[in-house]
Amino acid sequence: MKRSEINRRIDEAAAFWEGLGFRLPPWAGFSVGDWRRNAAVCREIFDLQLGWDVTSFGSSDFLKCGLLLFTLRNGRAGSDEYPKPYAEKIMMVREGQVTPRHFHWYKSEDIINRGGGNLVVELFRADPAENRICGGSFTISVNGIRKKLDSGDKLILSPGESCTMEHIHCHSFYGETGSGPCMIGEVSMVNDDRTDNCFVDGAIRFVPVEEDEPIRYPLACEYRKILAAN
Ligand SMILES: [Fe+2]
């Protein structure tokens, strides 16, 4: 992705969330210089990669296949230093903007529509041991109520609704056409996006960035590189 698009999409997401009354931590607007000046007290943020995360999943069109996230809190599995067992993210998902089919070997997550348009969630039964979709029916908790679905079925989550992704729930999602962008929350077990996403159609989670303008907001995966360049 081009840096100019990453910068622009972050501005758009921050304005969208603010319009819905959702506020980010004070460091969400930190520049490269701000991070360098505050590096000594921000080790937890760097270690757990809290903050901005923008990806096109390797596609050429972020608006068709992409996701913008902000990790608000996280821990690290097996760590004495960061024993927090839970994580939280906020995301902006636009109409028809697909997050490709994937499941997680380790974490369970609740996907929550916190405002804006409706979220379409497509669900497929996964076999995590074999890294594939196996088909067949399954149950899933939707708003705390167990529901039976067949592989390939869709859920529509309107604002206030949520569902729980377990390991067998391979999921893809996008905003429903005509309902506007969605503010989506994720509450989960601790999260490591470098190792715990199985994209069954081969998407790339962290995409290379083309530096066509200065970095306005460093991505969470870039803190170390930026500080090392100081
Ligand atoms: Fe997921």
C-alpha cells in the first residue's frame, strides 16, 4: 500500500469513530518525532504492538479488500511481563470491503458491531488441525444465544449485535451495501497477528508499504524500525 493512502485512511477512520463518540488513547495521533521523544515510557505499546494497523491483505484495492484496525489493549501469551489475558481492537469496515476468510488456531474473539452500518459475516466450518474448510453444520453464539448454521451461511450484525468466533469458525466479513461504514469492535484472548491467522485463500496480513509521502502515523508493526532508525 502507498503511505499516502495509509495516512488518509487513518484520518478518515479517526474522524468516523469520533463522529460515533468513540475516542482513542492520547498517543493515537503521535508523529514519528512524538514516538521518539516518548520512547522511554512506551515500551509496553511497542512490545505489544498497540495502535494503528492498516492492510490490503495483498490486494491492489484497499476499499475492496482491506481492513483498518487500532489495537487498544493486548497481552502476550506465556509472558510474566505482560500477563493480561485479553485484547481489544476497534476497526472500520466499509461497504463491500472484504476481510478474507480466515480462522485462528489460538484465540477466540467476539466481533461486535459498535455503530454505523450493518456487518455481513460469512461463516464456514473450519478444520484447524488440517488448515482448511471442511464444510458441514455448526453452532455459534450470536448475541449470547446459540444458533445453528451451515458452512457458507451469512449473519448480518446490526449495531449492538455480536458473535463469538471459535476455532472452527472460519470467517469473512464486509459492510452491507447501502448501510454505510461500520465501527466494529473485537474483544478477544491475547492476540498475535503475526502467527495466529490462517487465511484459507492465501491473503497477506502485513503488506509492504510504498513510501510516497512522509509517515503521518506510524503503524504498530513499524515502531521498532522507526526507533532503530533514530
Ligand atoms: Fe478473525
